Amino acid sequence: MEGSIDYELVGLRVGLEVHQQLLTEQKMFCRCPAGLYTKHHDGVILRHMRPTLSELGEYDGTALMEFKTKKNIVYLLHKSNVCTYEMDDTPPFIVNRRAIDIAIEQCLMLGCDVVDEIHIARKQYLDGSIPTGFQRTAIVGVNGRLPFRGRELTIIQVSVEEDSCREVQDRGHLAVWRTDRLGMPLIETVTGPELRTPEEVEEAILLIGRVGRSTGHVRVGMGASRQDVNVSVRGGQRVEIKGVPQARRARQLVHTEAVRQVELLRMRDELHRRGFKQPSDVGVEHIDITTLVAGFHLDSLRRENWETFVEAEEMRPGMELAEGPFSVRAIRLPGLAGTVGRACQPGRTFAHELAGRVRVIATLDQPPILLHSDDWPEYPGAGEELQEIRQAASCTSDVALVVVWGVEADTVTAAKEIHLRYTEATQGVPHETRQALSDGCTDFERILPGPDRMYPDTDSPAQLVTRERVQKLQVDLPEPPWRRELRYSAAGVSTETTHFLIRRGGARFVDHIVEDTGFDLRRACLFFGEELKGLRRSSLAVDKITENRWRELFEHIQKRPVLWEARRHLVEGLVDEPKLSVEELIAKDHLGEAPEGWHDEVAEALRVATDRGLEDSRLIDTVMGQTMSVLRGRVPAVRVVHEIHELQARKKENG
């Protein structure tokens, strides 16, 4: 990974929030179908969010930040999967009982103490992802333990909550969301901050995922599982990387965030060395330079270029675009020369930290978002034009300069956010939620929410969890993945195959096949965990085969092992002729019994191959290829090989 770092030396600590959608027919707090995704819509709603006071009379900082963005939020609705509840026009239904049961299963698998009463709370979100402005959530279990790398990983809590909308667009002041995923039940499993390397993070995500998938009651596929990864280093702060879709991506993201925090702490020390020890020590000034740069060679700063960009992006005043005149603003940062261009992440500088705030809060998302004096673009006359701006802003050699452009009000907001980000830099690492980028880096998403965003949901009554209900779920609990992995390993099954079977829900079925038919565990795992993937890739519709048909097939193979060698042919028959029983498929192709005269067929094939001058392995391969096309599933291959060797031995004896 780029940017070498000693994780133990810097005190890396990581905790997880693993979200898994539940396999329920209905949503969490209404009776709309869950898992019904749509690409089109037949209704649109426009909303504006505003923060509300907590029970203690406090505003959540994240809510205030989102309010500053002045977003127009549009929801795309389809009548097949939303109702008035999702739009906050109807009170919630009683919480989905099946979702609670699945969450209890997860708690039991992780050794959590299940709560006696489930109390629904509201978690405030003003980014538009939930039309109500809050997510309904409830703690189901606490104080769990997960066997992990020879130690135990703490499970702080398991919660059940409703999923959010899917983002369609976020440009300027407009955010568009599709509501088909909204309200689907999911469980959130929260670990302690006990992971110490990026590799451990990836492994822990996969393990928690296997716990849920072992039950067969969580959804699979892209988007069904998402992780929030909480990262800190010694001297830093908790930073949440939001919505990591794949465990393998978490490894690079954690590494990059550790590097970022170490660099931010070094920048803090540099700012202290320069005399910026408190937020109040940072002074920022800004002036409008629209007229000054009107004739510059740098296209980005010219009004006509901005207007061309707005037209090309179809940005509408009052929607994507704020109302007001175009402005170019120079932001003067006394004593901070050289800090804007300091490295923070691999291939990224502190300018990207500033640009993230400007993009999200000031909603200035035109590339390159901002320019700065530490790395001014190269073009004819660049030095002279930069000097003109510096003179207009009264910049001496120790002053850093940042330039932003867009609607005037947004450029003023940008200047304030740049000031705020520098005041935070004097303290080191700010509490943030950051979005994961495809290159393994992260970018600002919002200020990390605090406790003031949580409050009780007075619309939802408490749900009693009886001991009988928990005991009933305990009886049907599947084998934990770590125990199944040990059992499969002892049978000679690779870890990769075992993990695949658990992730895809095949492990429990394999166990049922083995238990019901007496079939060999290793062979069953290899078939369902490896061979079936190849059959799918060859466009064979194996997923149409029912569990009963699979069981019937393996019962016959167990009774007549020679059928194992014709398994592909039989599987093709199960797909192509679903009305025929396995017994009928076997009889149709005369499988399972050796045909009369098969010895003569082998002898003739051997004679022909010998006459061609073939020897050793080539001779045996040729004879096997010719004879097994007829004998496969009727005579064991090992028996045919034995017959070839005996024929060769007799020929030598007879001279």
C-alpha cells in the first residue's frame, strides 16, 4: 500500500458498524414489500430539511451543518413499494415482528444479552436520505463476544433499523433520492474499537457477514451489506468511513485514513510551531475579485466559462443552483503559506480537505472546486496573474491564497468553511464522517453526529421480548460459522470454499444433503462450492433446480457411486427435463450399470491407440477419452484404467 506506516506504533484502532438487510417480505414500519427495486417512478416530492431541538434543548452539530447546505431534496416514488408512511404522512405501523426475530438470532449467534423490551428511537438525518429527517432504530442485544484470531472481539450492540433511500444525484443544491430501498429492515452489528490492522478489519467484516448469512435470513448481493468503519490513531479522533460496500475495500481505506490522521497530527504540530495553537489564532479574510480576473487566461475564473458550465450541466436557479450573481472570491490565509499543499493522503493534500468542505457545505462542486497558491495551475501568464491576485488581496510571502468561484452567496459560505477547517486543523483530526472513494482515499461527507441526534420515538410502543420467544429462536439456531469452518476443515475442505458456501447460503443445504443421504461432506462441499460455479458460468440454469431434486440426485449417487462421474450430465438433465425424476433420467441414458461387452470396447480402443504408436500417459489418456464418453456413469473410471493396465500386462506376458 502507498504510504508505509507502522500500525502498532501509531496506535491504530478500528471499530465496525456492519449493516445487513434482512430477508423479510415487508418493510420495517409499514406493510410495503421489501426488496422490490424499481428503475422508474410515478411520483415526485420536493422537501427542505430543518433541524429540531433534542430533549435537552440542543441542536445536533451534523443537523446544523446539513441545514447550511440549503439543499433541495427530491424523492422519486413508485406506488409499488412506498406508501404514506415513508413520506411521514402516516404514523408507523407496529414494528415488523419477523425483523425483530432475525435480529434476536444475530444476538444469540454473537452471545449478546437480549433486551427485555425493545424501545424505538429516532436518529436524526438531515442529508435527505430519509424523508422524515430521522431513522427509526432500536437496540436488540448488547455485550456480545465474537471468536476472532485466537481472541474475542467485543460486540457492543446489535440494533434493528430501517434502511435509507438510494442516492440518484447530488449536484449543487439538489439531491435526488429513490425510495424503493427506504424502510427495508436491516441489522447493525457494532464492534468495539479493537481491530489493529487493515487486514483484521477486512477479516472481521467478512466474519460478521458470515454470522448473519449462516441464518439464511439476510439478503445477499450488491448493496445488501454495507459497513461503516470507525478509525483513529493515537492522538487523533474517531473518523467514520461511511458505507463501505465491500470488505476488501476496507483494507485500503483504513490504511489511507491512518496515514491521513498521522499527517493531520503533523500538520497540527506545524501550525503550533507557527503560533496557531488555538482556533482563535487563525485569521482568514476574503475579497471579491470577479472584475480583476475577468480578462485572465485562466478559463475557470471567467464568468462566460461558468455560464457555459452551468448550461452544460443543466443547473437550474433555485434547484441545483443558488440564486444570485457570479463571483470569484480570494481567501487570504495569513501565516499559512505552504500548508495548503501539505500531503494528507496518498496523492492528496490539505487542499483536498478544504475542497471537500466547500463541495459539501458550500455546494460548489464544479471542477476543480478551488485553486490555491501552493500549487497554482501552469499556463501562459500564470505567474503574473497569480501575483495580481496576491497584490489585490494584500498577500505577503507568508500568506496562503485560496480562490473559489460560483454563486456569490456560496463563495462566502466557502470562505467560512475554509476558515473553520483551518481552526479544526489546530486541534489535529476533526470528528468527521467521510465517504469512501474508489481509489482507496476518502472525502468529507459530514460532521460526525453526536448524542443530541437521538431521542425516543413517541409513535412506537415498546415491544416486550419474552424468554419463551428467545428460547424458541435458540432451538432453531444454525451452527456458528467458526464451528462449521473447523468441521469442514477437518474434512479437507478449503477455507475459501467454506466461506463461499456460508456467504451464499449453501453450507446449511450441504449439511442437510450429507445428513439425509450419508454423502461425503468434502465431495458435497466441492460440488456446491466449486463445480456449481462453473456450471453457472456455462449458462446452465442450475438455480432452477429445487432442493428436493438435489436431494434426490445425491440419494441415487450415494446408492450407486458410479453416477458421481456422470453428475454434470445428470445436472443438465435436471435443468432440461424438469418433469422427469432422477430415476427416469438415469434409466433413459442407461446409467448406473456396466454395459455388456465393455471390456471388449476398452480392448479395441487400446489396440487402435497402440497401432498409432502412442505410449505411456498419452496412450492411456486417448483410450480413456474414447471409452469414457460411453462408459461414464456406468463403469468407474478407476476400473477402466485398471482394465487398460491388465490388458497391457497380458500383452507383455504373451510376447
